[in-house]
Amino acid sequence: MSPVAREVVALTLEQWASLSEEEPGEFVAGFLEEEEVPDLAHESVVAWLIATLKMWLAGRGGFVFGSEVKFAVTPSRGRKSDVSVYFPGRTGLPRRGVVRIPPDVMIEVLSEGRRDAHRDRIDKPDEYAAFGVRWYWLFDPAGRTLEVFELGADGRYVRAFAAASGKLQAPGCDGLVLDLDELWAEVDRLDE
């Protein structure tokens, strides 16, 4: 049975923002762009990150959000990162609708597939930088790597840190220790 073709309809950023959460996709140059279909390895990393970040933010304030938050990253682009973080003291976040305030950290977890790797390594860094996101984290479950990029004075990301294992102090996140060995062990439990 062949998949049902979807009608391609031009949208505005506001129309995209008002779509129900059952309507997957990101807003790219006036159209809805399909998102990757995450596997359990991807979702395991996302869940681990949200739990770890929530524990770090507990008692400090701040917010961590999952993958359905819609960000207006440029006038012609709307994105949904896998995880986003607002540090303590950030105010003015809307309860509903598209978010126009850049988070302090945007996190993407690579899924298998060239299209997703291109989007997360090529497209999104430029868009997140233009949006003003200070830190961009990129997790690769298949390669078992973390790359952390910091927004430079020139408005472009510079790789601030890269690691594959061990416990590390997350750049820009005072007191946040990421245990990559624990993370990858969690992913490995899927194969048992």
C-alpha cells in the first residue's frame, strides 16, 4: 500500500503556529516541512536530557521543554527543537502560541538519515544563531558524541566542546554535569 500524498499548501508563520500538535512538521519558507520520525534511541536521549536538565534546574528556576514547542526562529522559519532550555531569571515566556524569545540552549538529537543530519548540522545552526540562541548542543546517538557550540560575537556558532564519554561540566551551565557514559548505557539497554 502506498502512502497517502499530502497536499502542499502555503502557510504563514501564524498559521503554522496555530496548527494542532497532531499536525507534525516545521515551517520552512512558507511550507510545512516533514519532521524525522524518531526511533527509540533518539527518544531515549531526549528523555534522559529532559530528566537531567529538570534535576539541574530544580530549585534554581528556569525551564526545560520538549519537542513540540514552536519557535519563530526567523520570519520565514519555524522550528521545533528536541529540547530547549531557558536559564533562571528569564521572563516573558508565553503560555501558548509560537515562541519568539530565544532559549539559552537548543538541543538536537540526530536521527538516522541524511536529511535529518543535514537539517540539524547545516540548516538549524544558522537559524538558531540568527534567532539568538547562545548554546547549540548536538547529540549523535549512533556516533555516541556530543558537540556544544557557542554563539560568537560575529553571530555564528563556534564549537566550544566535544566529547564521547565521561562526566563533563556542561559549558555555560554552572553546576550541570553530564554523564555521557550513563547516557549511552541507557541507550544500550534498548538492545538487551
